[in-house]
Amino acid sequence: MWRAIASNALTMLIVAVFLLGGLILWGQEEYRSEGPLSEGICLRVASGSNMSRVSRDLEEQGAISSGPLFRIGVDYTDKAGDLKAGSFLIPEGASMEEIVDIITRGGASTCGTEVVYRIGVTRSLVEVRELDPATNEFTETAEFNPADTETPVPAEYEKVREEPDTRYRVSVAEGVTSWQIVDSLKRFDVMSGEVSEVPAEGALAPDSYEVSDGADRAELVARMLAAQEERLATAWAARSDDLAVGSPEEALILASIIEKETGVPEERGLVASVFTNRLKQGMRLQTDPTVIYGITEGKGVLGRGLRQSELRRETPYNTYVIDGLPPTPIANPGVKSLEAAVNPPESDYLFFVADGTGGHAFAETLDEHNANVAKWRKIEAERANQ
């Protein structure tokens, strides 16, 4: 009898071991396999939260098949204490293992609300936007100009400033001046500290920079300086042999003029070829943006057309009067303008003028150029009469 009982007990133990092993294998497979999400979601993890709350949120949003299994996997991998606060993009079909990695690896939030401070050539704007996890595209929820002190700050902005997981970014447009950047940063209340002096013109890299709440303005400017120095060195190292500029500094000046002359990316090379050809032939550059910089000193926009007296006046930046390049850059050029300045395509173009479409008409001879100018004047006259 006892022998039979022992035999049955052993059999049951063996079955239990097999069942337990199978359960463990199933759990591991379920933990690592593709999850049930049919589209991405934004998971918000509040400060002070824990894995139990997170697993309930994930279950409610249909991101995991089993909360208990999720927590067991977290405990097994010893990541319960690594949970980070923030808003995290959980992609379509993410496994439980992948979700745990996303919410414990650290770093900035990857979805949710973002405040972007856009420093542009004509104005600066604060934009509040929300990432739609389903489309991975941003939707703007508020916008205002911090320089406009008469218009109230949107309530949406004040609301997201109170949320701990809001992300912040400073986006600097190509072609802005160093003074514009420093002056605009003063009005971004997310940041702190002062910039003691305006950096040299052209020395700051236009780009998008992620910053934290309370970030130091001078540190951000230092990042821009380092980035532009690296970009210029990289472009100069890859330069063509037959250039009209003889140093990285001259290349930076030329790149800034290219940046201000065209807003069409595809035209940068052709504009660079025109200026390169003119410099090689000893022709004056005759470019309006340099004259404007001589008047404004980069402190904002001129806001009107150039006068004939200004085009005739001899200043270091009037390229209708002086030979060669102006003494300094006239703005902060982007990467593509730097590359165009040191690798211009071969062409015989010596002139260009606006063509009415936002781009330019290029010409090899003065007669061709004058014909293009006449067309542009006609377009201007027609628009004035509308």
C-alpha cells in the first residue's frame, strides 16, 4: 500500500515538475513575444509610481496580456527598482520585455508634450505640441510670441509647464544672426542664466537642441559653438581643390552669404557657384544681404527695401562697392551652405535674380541677366496692382 502511495506521489511530482516547466516556458515565451497593441500608445509614468500601477495602466490600454506575468518578468529580471518617471512611446506590437526596457532604461521622455522654442529670422515663437503615438506625428496645441507682451500667455503653456514630464527644445533656424539667438534666448523662461557676450557671427550651429527645465543659456550657446566648429572643420577637410576661398574663416563668410541669398535648398550649390565664379574673375559679389547686415549689424531685420544711397555708400559690408568678401560672416549658416561653399558645382553662371516662385533665375551673361531682371520687375509690378 505504502509502495503504491509513494509511486503515485512520485508520478504526481514528476507531472507537476513537467507542468511547472511548461508553465515557465510558456511564461517566458509570452513575456518575450509580440504584444497585443495594434497601434502605439503614450504611457505616462508619474513620479513615485511603481510597477504594479504601470502594469494596470498597460492592461487597461491593451498593451499587455497579463499584468501578473508582466510583474513576474520585472521581478525576475530585477528591474522593479529601475522604473523611470516620464512619458514613453510604446510602439505597436511591443513585447512585455521591450516595454520593461523602455520604461527602465532612462533618458528623456519619448512622447507626450513638448515645448519648442523656434528662433527664426523674422521672429521667435514658443510652440506647444503633442505627439500622437498612433501616427508618430506632432499636433500643435498652442503657440505664442514671447516678445509680444500685450498678448496673454496661453493657458495650455502654463499648464504643461507644471507637468514634470514635459520636454523642451530650442530650434534655431539657418540664417539667424548670433545677436538674434542670444537676444531670443533671454525671453525663453524655461532657461536660466545669462550669456555674457554675443559670440562671433557665424560661430553658432543652427539646429534643434533638447534642453531641460532650468537649463543654462550659456551652456546651450557653448553647445552651439562646439557644433559649428566641428561642422566647419568637417566641411573644410572635404573641400574641393579649386576654391575661391583660402581658409575656413573665408569659407564660413561665403557660406553665410549663400544661406541668406536663397531659401531653396536645391539652389545652394548654384548660388555658391555664382559667387565662386565672381570671386575668381575679380568681380564684386553685389549681394543685398551683406549691405543689409552692414546697416542692421545683425540686430533684427531691416523691414524695408534698400535705398540707392545705401547701395552706393562704402562700408565694409557693401559688396557693391568693396572687392571680395566682407570682413565677417553675416549670419549663422547651416551644414548644407557650408558644404556648398567648399564644394560648389561647376557652372558658368555669374548672375541670378528672383524668379517669382521663391527661387532664382541664373544667367551666364549680363544680357541674359537683364532679361531675367525685366521679367522679375514685371512680376513685381503685377503683384503691386493686385
